[in-house]
Amino acid sequence: MKILGISGSSRKEDTSGVYKLVKTVLENTGIEYDLVSLRGKKIGGCIACLGCAKDNICKVSDDMTELRDKIVGADAYVIGAPNYYSTLNAVTHSFIERWFQFRHQDGNTLWGKLGVAVGVGGMDGRFPANDIEKFFLYSFIETVAKVSGQGAASCYSCGYGETCGVGIPQMLYGKNVRITPEIIPDVSKQPEVMAESADAGRLLGKRLRNGHDRKAVTQNMQQKMMDMMKSAV
Ligand SMILES: Cc1cc2nc3c(=O)[nH]c(=O)nc-3n(C[C@H](O)[C@H](O)[C@H](O)COP(=O)(O)O)c2cc1C
């Protein structure tokens, strides 16, 4: 059994809240995992060429190509993304968008597998976590847990954070804000978020070890998706 973890943050691993939370989830599963950072990777969005329609293999050649085997080989996914404009950042969006290659005919590579969705935002990480859950649903993957935390917006380190009228420090602490290490958000300093991540990992590990029924999960997710479609119109 193997889990594929994806950190969609563009920040270095030691400063990214997304990376920390995805790693914490994975470490608590008790199952072998692979953790891939999308930082620096060149992954474009789906170009709707339909080159994958016949064989479920994307024909676009970029850094996504080498990740295909890892996606196919995994039994579950832990995907995390930063909140950019209340949605996923672009590289994570492109990465998941390219899962369109698995959607054709009887291509059930992803169907009935399990996932954990992770989001981190300068204010709120729930938007990207919810978006990842929706992407999982389109692939009939069950989201067993969602985790979100608050990370350090760039405004704390850009050099203008104390004086900028539209930055997060002034938004949160007012005009006379002084940026000190104590006020800079870090998921490691949020015990409830770290505990939530560990719990998510343990739950995912338990579900996988219990040998979940992929067919039943697929049927549930197909139904859930139909319900979502109906409620949207
Ligand atoms: C282009 C851009 C847009 C952002 N938009 C939002 C936003 O709409 N809401 C929010 O809460 N944080 C926003 N942020 C802040 C990031 O979500 C925050 O820095 C987070 O910690 C990033 O996660 P990471 O440290 O793992 O990269 C934005 C950051 C950037 C660079």
C-alpha cells in the first residue's frame, strides 16, 4: 500500500504551512508514502486536446508526465494547496486539472480511492481544502478528512508589512502593527490544526488498513456527484 502526498506550495519546504500539514498527515497514517512538492515544477493546465480520450494517458509533455506513474500507483492521496484569491494556487489547480486524463471510458485509475484535502491561507485555508474535495469528487475519490490552517502571508516578510494599508498585518492588527515573531502565523504554533492533521492521517491509515471497498466508495461518490449537479441547477 502506498499514499501519494502533494504539497502545492511554491514556498521552500521549511517555510510552507501546506508542506508541514501534508507531511504531518502522511506521517500519522503508518503507511508508506511519497511526498512530492510542486515547488518549481512546470505544470500547465489541461489544454482540452483530447489526446487522452482513447487511452487515459495525457500527451502534453511537462513536469506532470513524470508524476503520472506515482498517481496511478497510489492507493490514496493527501493533497494540500495554499489559498490564493480564495481558491487553489495555479500550479495545484493545473496539477489536478490534468487528472482529466483518467476520466475517460472505463478508466477507473482513481475511482473509489481515498483522499485527504489540506488548505492553508493567510486568513483562511478552508477555500483550497474545499476545492480539493470537489476535485476528488469528480474522480470519485472519497475525502475522508479536510484540514485547514493559517500560514504567514507574504506581507509579514515583504518589507512593507507595517506600513502597507492593504496588507494582512494592518488588516488583522490595525495601523500601529509591529511585526514580531510572535504575531507571524505558523501552523506549527496552532495545536488544534496540528492535532487535526494527525487525526486525519490516522483515519486515512485506518481506512486503508481495513481494506476499503473501492466499488462501494465509487458508487457513493457517483451518487454524491449527481446530488451536487442537481443542487447546482
Ligand atoms: C498571490 C497570492 C494570493 C493570496 N491570496 C490569499 C487569499 O485570498 N486569502 C488568504 O487567506 N491568503 C491568501 N494568500 C496568502 C497565502 O495563502 C499564505 O501565505 C499561505 O501561508 C501560503 O501557504 P504556504 O506557506 O504553504 O505557501 C495569498 C498569497 C499569494 C502569494
